[in-house]
Amino acid sequence: SYEALCRQIGKFFRTGEPPVSEAETIEIFTFMEAADESLRQGGKPVALADVLAKAKAEAQTLLK
């Protein structure tokens, strides 16, 4: 519910502890990017591992 979401957001700002793990957050973003990439390719299947590897490579480039 919206109320539960607001409580979690408030808790995050008070404690600094995210309501989901870093790993789960990365999985969610990987899934969303894979869905977008599939759409760009006309609905073709896209491997999550490939999307994650590409994102890691791009992140390393940005960190240099």
C-alpha cells in the first residue's frame, strides 16, 4: 500500500538502511534494462547475464 511505502521511505531516511538489499536492487534494475533492450530489439529474448555484464563494464569505464 501507499502507506507502507511511505513508512519504508521514512525509515530509510531516519536510519540510512535501505528496505531492500543491494543485490536485489541490482537484480531489479537488470531486469528492467533487459526488458527495455528486448523492446529495442523488437521483442527478442535478452539474457539477464549479458545485460548485467554490459552494465558492469560501463560502470568500470565511468569509475576510471
